[in-house]
Amino acid sequence: MKSASAQNPSPPPVANQVPDAQGRFGDFGGRYVPETLIHALDELTEQYDQARHDTQFQAELEDLWKNYVGRPSPLYFAKRLTDLCGGAQIWLKREDLNHTGAHKINNTLGQALLTLRMGKRRVIAETGAGQHGVATATACAHFGLDCVVYMGAEDIRRQAPNVFSMKLLGAEVRAVSCGSQTLRDAVNEAFRDWMGSVDTTNYILGSAVGPHPFPRMVRDFQSVIGRETIAQCRDQLGRLPEMVVACVGGGSNAAGMFFPFLEHTEVKLVGVEAGGRGKQPGQHASPLCLGQPGILHGSFSYVMQDADGQTSDVHSLSAGLDYPGVGPEHSYWKKIGRVQYDNLGDDQALAAFDTLARLEGILPALESSHAVARAMELAATLKKSEVLVVCLSGRGDKDAAEIARLKAERKEGGP
Amino acid sequence: MNAIDDLFIQLRSEGRKALMPFITAGDPDVEFTGELLGELARRGCHLCEIGIPYSDPVADGPVIQASYTRALEGRVRLHAILDMLGKVASQVATPLVTMVSYAIVYRQGLEQYADTARQRGIAGLIVPDLPAEEASALATVCKARDLSLIHLVTPTTPRDRAVRIAEASTGFLYYVSITGITGERTELPPELLENVNWLREQTDLPICIGFGISRPEHVRQLSPVADGLIVGSALVRRIATVGKKPRDQVVREVGDYVSTLLAALAE
């Protein structure tokens, strides 16, 4: 039997150091939300704590991951990309091959199971790139739950294929036209819905952000990525990699990839934020690299704010990274120095998209293209005997039309 | 003694109730907000709640959200708002309370925000995204400066928790009438009176009810159980007509509307 540990990953670690009972990762995290939502968050925390220790819940989730999602996702050696970079061997953790095309489904199935456990029949979600929206709509279709997805009007424009998919899956997509019309406003609108519907509705949050227990819960559900990667590295390489690279918007794929590696201190972990068009305020989405600690969407974490505390506008061509905040656990990892956070611009991400497409026959999501681009730079600095794993968090089919538009805009001609 | 404590002691001794209008600072500019606060005081409002515009308010409905957007699009700055409130506080006796996101308070620094608020004559703070568990640091800072830190209780708050929140709150306790965001409602939930009556037995703190209140009949229905009533979106909706109507006309219309509520309160 090949890679037994990858096919039957151990359950999430129970005795985590963080967060504490208040949802604190060191100084970061917590719960900064209206009183109306506190009871629901307490209930969710309690239900999740029970589910975590419930072998039947874990078995049901692992069965879905295996037979519905298609886990474990492969760990693939990108030989031509490795040759191009001329350094470390680059391996791709293929979350793009999951059902619905990204890592998001790992989490939505877990939270949908919790929704059933709580006896709620209606689900709301926010989405940026649309991957979490599709994954939530998919889980709701699977379980027969009502599903409403909030999505910024700008993101609806640039991620049209996912909007169509969500509708086909039976979800209602509600356009959010206030503010920047992106992910941040979709989160606000989902919280507003929940303020009035909390008795009957569960909010399935898509990233490792928001008030406790979301950052911890999303990290735990996504940790299947890191656990499998460790098992696959041991199985396929006989050892752990020197370095692991993942993109960070809210930070769920990175949290899930990094968390199981934390104890393996010899493995260097690198998170890649969206550098957009430059370092000036409003031109990037890099709160860890260029922001400061503050409050946004219910937790204390790095954020892009002005001097008054108003959330700043941010930019990334990738809708999934176009967010002014980041999960509180990443802020903690930055503070304790366990993870290195870099950022990388629109142009480099687009170039990496092209490179991976032509050399490996893989269209990466624009979000994941940031991780690929940084991995290419880092691999070149490592020895050929060393191994670098990139979390390829999603596939890029959804981005094809937007990339064609951007290329036309840049007078490069179409693909 | 804080000005809010004094006010409710006096109102209770006279058997009267408070009307507390909410308006957004800087909507459409700080000069208008200052002018309107003067009018609200002249009309006889007992306290005024001033919303500090915030880019990501999750507890607010479309009307108040839009007012925050208008204010921020006018590039209103926090120091300009607090300076304007300082000027108003020196001219009227009505206690002023700021409704402010913890994102803003934290960014200034807790002590810095509280010092400035105190210097500008502001009597208290409502921080809608700061639940009781997270509030101890700010509570200490406010207590040292005799600023009221007003907590909220909602229909979803379990009863043992409501008691703990009442113990932590100073000035008054804000009871949120509905499970949802701010905005006018035709009818208020039937269990509201019972919930407030229950809360009344748990605390001596004044209880003010807000969210959804807009009509004289709401005022008549709720004033027997509450110490005060908070009205927001109904005013903010009228303020949104600035630009379509002359400013002094909007000030007069908002004043007339508040007077009808004050009349219902005095019945």
C-alpha cells in the first residue's frame, strides 16, 4: 500500500499551544465583533471543540476528503521548472487538483458538517476570487443546505466563471456594491446578514481570519495540506524539504500548509503576500510586510490602515489576495520569527503564471502564481540537492479571461 | 460624577425619560454636524450620540453605512471631529457620547483617545465591536478619566452574560431592541418589553433602548420600561437630503422630527 499515512492523515493536533481559550495567538486574534454575534461564536466554538474529539465527525470528514474531494492531492516534481531555475528541486502540492479546483473545499466541508451538527439549514459565505464561494456552494449542494454568497461587484466582474458555477450549484450570489467592492466588503456584508439571521444561519468563513474560533478552525481543517505534504515528502523523498512556500491573502492555504511543519524547525517557511504595483499605500495588499497591527473583521492582526484607523484600499490583480488584513496566526508567526513573509508584484505573478503553463502544463490560480514566482527566486538560491515545496493552492481556469484582458491592456497581445 | 450619571439621577428624580439622537460626525461635513448638535440641544434632547465614521461597520444598516461613506468621502479626519465636538461641548449642557469602532480607538492608542475625548468634554464612549471580554484595558483607561464606557446587551445575549455586562457598563446600559443591524423597523419584537423589564430587575444602571426606533408610537410603547431611547437611522436619513435641500431647512426638519418624539416622550 502506497503512502498509507498520506491517505489516512492523523487527526488535527489536539494540544495546540495557540490559540488560547480567548482565541489569542500571542497578542493577536481575539473577538472584536458586536455583542449580537457573541453567543453564536460561543456556540460554534463549543460545537467545534466537541467535533474535534468526535471520531465519527472526523471519519465522515476524511471520507468526504478522500471520495468527494479526491484527496490526498499529489505532490508533483516540476522538473522543467526546476531546470529553468537551476537550483533546488521544486515540488508542487497540487491543491489545484481538488474537486472545485482549490484548497477551499477542505474547509467548507468541515464547516458544513458543523452546520448540520448545529441543526442550522442556511449558510452564508463571503468570497473574493470565488473559490471559497464555489466550495461553499458545492458543500451546500452536497448536504442540501441553503446558500447565499456575498461577493464584491468588482470581483464578480473579474471572476465571472466562478459566479456562474455558484449559480449552477444552486447558491444565490449577492453583489456587494459598497466600499471597494472586493473581498473586504463581502466580509462586511456577510457579517451584516449574520447579525440578523444568526438564529438560523451559519457563517462559513473562507480564510483563517475573523473572530475566534474561525482562524483556528479554518487552520485545522486546512492542515490536511501540510500533514499530507509531510507524509508524501517522507514517502517520495525519504525526508522533509528545506523550504515550503505558500501565498498569503487571508492566509488559509498557508496556515494549513505551515501548521504541521511548525515543529520541524529545520524546514524554512515562506509566506508570499501580494505586492501589487508597488510599495505606496493603495498599490499592494501586503499587511504583514508593509502594514501594522490593528483591528479588522473581528480580530487583532496586521492590517493596512490610515492614521485614523480607517481600513486602506489595497490592490492586487489577484482577487483572492486583494484584502487589507491577514489571519492573526500569521501575525503571530511573523512576531515569533517562525515564518518569513515576503511580497511580490502583479507582473512577477503573471510571468510565473505563463512559465508554469508553458513548462509544466499547469495553469495556476493568480493567487498561487505569487507563491510560484517567489519559489522560483528562492530555488535559484538553493543547492540542487535541496528541496522546495510550493503550495499550488488553486487552478487558474477562473483567471484566463482576466489574464487575457490584462495582457491586451499591456499591449502584449492575447494568449 | 460623570455628566451622564448626573443626568439620569436628575431625570429619574423627576420621573422623566431621555431621548438620545444619533447622528454621524462629518455627514456631510463637521460644520453641519456642529450646527445640528446645537439644534438638537435647543430642542431639548437629553444626550447626543455621535457616530465616528468607520470604513468597515458591520453592525450598521444601509442608512448609517451610507452616512459613514459620505463623511469619509468628504475626507473628514478624526481630529477635526473631536475638535468640533469640543466646541459644541463648551456651548451646550447636553452630554455627548461617541459611538466609535475599536479599530479607531486602538489605532490612536487607548489612553490617547480617552485623553483627547476627555479634553474635548465628551462624556462617554460606545464601542460596538468591543465585547465585554475584550474591554478590560479600555475600561481601566476610561475609569481613570471619568469617561463612561457603555456596553450593549442584545436579544441573543444569554441572561447570565447580560448580568455580567451590566456590571461592567458605566453611564447606562444600551439594550439593542432587535437581532440585526441598525435601521428603522415598522414593528419592534413582542418580547422586547419583557426582556427589558427582566434586565431592569438585575441592575440599577439606566437602560436605554436603541436600534429600529423611529416612530412616536415606538416612543410611547418603550418609554415606560426604559430610561432612555436612542434614534439614529430616522435622523440620518433626513440628514442625507443635505445637498438636495438648503442646510438650514434640513436642520429645521430634523429638529421638528425630534420635537415630535420628545412630545411623545413627555405624554
